Amino acid sequence: MLSWAILSPGWLLTPALAQTLVERHCTGKPDIPDDQQIVACSDAIKSGSFAGKDLAAALSNRGRAYRGKGDFDRAIADYDQAIPIDPGSAISFYGRGVAYFFKRDNDRAIDDLTKSIALDANFAAAYNGRGNAYAAKGDTDRAIADFDQAIRLNPTAAYALNSRGVAYQAKGDIDRAIADYDQTLQLDPKNVVAMNNRGRAYQAKGDIDRAIADYGQAIILDPAYAMAHSNRGGVYQMKGDYDRAIADYDAAIRIDPNYARAYDNRGSLYGTKGDQDRAIADYDQAIRLDPGLAHAWSNRGNAYTEKMDYDRAIADLDQAIRLDPASVQSYYNRGVVYTVTKDYARAIADYDQAIRLQPRLALAWNNRGFVYMENNEVDRAMADYTEAIRLNPKFSVAFNNRGSSFARKKDYAHAIADYTEAVRLDPAYAEALMRRGMVRRLSGDKAGADADVAAAKKIDPDLVE
């Protein structure tokens, strides 16, 4: 009896080849959406088909996807598993370092990124990442050195040129910053972050129109870029175009309701318009969203000062200084509160610190001069007013105040000269007119005195000699 023989092609008898991580769509690259990669990498990890460096790669790739979604804790957990399996993976140390950076744990970020560089000295992105962490710690020189190395290794690394621009801007070297942003945009014309950053640099240079143009272009490229809307709002606020500023702040908040700085910025505009209640409501929200945002605490303190709620003002400014001990604004604002409440020793201490941090802050020199006058330290007051005027020759208030210090010393000629300059700079400066009139009367110029007093009262009927 013949039996049937079933013949199979040879390929049916060959074991199926295992899929690679790439074939499973667990690539560790942005070519596949993060959500899809998380599922794909998770399936690969659970499959049991991967071990050793391949398993470490799957964990590291899933960590990168979690990092891309902003889930930094899960990302770190995956890198923590991947690194003991493959301690020679520069990519895993790099990924964990970047995740720590976004969690603001800059010391751990630097440690991991340094290990990544030790494993791969040609890893440009790791130098860039470490540079960002140094910059976040305020070590701009080390940051720039790392960005330089990243650019040497990869001259077309637009991300590193942008990062170096940010560091130069932090050092106050605005022209170099703009040069780096220009080069970034030549390499990547649609880089909205660099476009926004160049806008900030132009704003710092006082080139408001170019700043608005760059913010506008960033918004055209990415209409959902909340930061560009908020930044453009700030420039419109500087120009006094409050309606456009509010519209941009509103847009930033609509796009990202958790954008604390947009609330802070809008609050500052409401404060400028004299609507302190709305300002405080926005500062409240900014602080709820980001309790570490020192600027919002300082601004709210200033708003409470305007409402004459000095205890709350001091509490907020104390917190702002705790969060940012280098905040000139906060020391200056607290000095104002202490001045108003006649706590002159503390006021002077705060103005001292503001001047140490920013020696060219004419407002602080003027205000400290005022406190010295209140303490009857006329020579010190005069010296501070003179410095304020040197720093800002158009500072009408400082001329008025120095005029008063000359008057206190009975140097009427110099007093009249300073009051005259204050009025020339600000023709509607009623107080300077009134004070000049009073000094003219003391120096025997009755006609000049009467004319000045009349002109002052025409501007401000409530003024009295």
C-alpha cells in the first residue's frame, strides 16, 4: 500500500526570525509617536524575546518616549533598569540626565551627562545637555564651554547654537546671542524656539519692533506657542499698547491654562493700569500653578503695596527673596515698603542690596537718597541723587530731590538750577515748580516765586506751599 508523502517547502521548516526592536516600532527616535513607542517597547520588554543589551535598549527607548511625553519619573525608572543591564550605554545615561534636567535636578543631570560623555566623547547632544544644566545653575562659563564643544563636534547642531545664544544672553552679551540665534535660524528656519529667543534678545537691546517681528513670526510658525504670545504681550505692554498686550496674554493662557508666567505677565499689566484687584487675582493663579515663581510673589507684593496692605506686601516680598536671593526687583520693592512705613534702617539695607546686585539701578540710588534726607543725612542724600542723575541724566525726580538737598543746605542757586532742569525734563512736574517757587521766595525773587506757585497750582490745585 502506497502511503501519501506530504512534502513541505524548505522555508516552512526554517524557524521564524525574531523581530528586531526597530521592526517592533520601538526605535528610541522621534520617527514613531511616543504613545505608539511606549506600547511597542512595553510589548517587546514583556515578550521575553530580548535580553542583555537588547533588553536595555528597549527600556532606554521606552524611557525616551516617556521623556518625550513629559513623564519624567517613568522615564527615569526605565533608565534606572536599563543602566545596570548595559552600563556602557552613553544613550541611557544621556536620557536619564535630560530627564533629571527637566525635573530641575541639575546636579544629577550633570553627573549622568558627564558619564555619558565619558562613554562617548563625541556625543554632541550630551555636551549640549550638560551645558543646559550648567546654565540652569548659573554657571554660564562652563555652559558655554560645553556648547562650544557640541558645536565643534557637530557644526550644524542648531540646538547647540540656540543654547549657546541663551547662555550669552544670560551673560548680557546680547550681540553674540543674536549671532547664534541668526545661525540657528539659517540652519533651521522653522525653529520657533530660536525665533522667540531672538525676539527676547532684541527686546533686551530695546529694539522693540524687531522683537515684535520675531515673536510674530514664531506665532505664525506655531500658533499654539504660548510663550511667544506672552512675550509679545510684554513688548506691547512696554509700548503702552495695552489692548494688544492683553489679547496676547489671554491667547497664551487659552493655549496653556497652566502657564504661570502668562498669568504673572497679565497681572503686571493690570497693575500698570491701576487695577490691583485683577492683578492680584492673576498673581494668585500664577503662584498656585508655580509656587516657586519668585517674580509673581514680588509682583503681588508690589500690588499689595499699591493697596497699602503693607504687611501682606512684606510677606510676599520676603518669600520672593527666599526663592530668588538675587532678585533686584524684590529688594527694591521691599525697600519701597520700608520707606513708606518709615522703617528707614531696613529700607537702606534693601536699597544697598539692590545696588550691590545692580549698581546702575538709578531708582535705588534715588530712593536711598530720599531715606538719607529723611534721616537728615544731607550729604549722603546729595551723593546718591548725583549718582542717580549720572546714571540717568533724564531722571527728573532725582533733579527735584537733589534740588531739595541743596535747599536744605541753603544753596539756593544750585537748588533753583536742579528744579529748573526737573521742569525742563517734565514740564508738568508740579512739585518741582512749587519747590522752585518756594526757593525763589527765600532768595528774594518774589515775582518768580509767585509765577512758579501759580503754574504749579494750575497743574495740581491741591499743592500748598
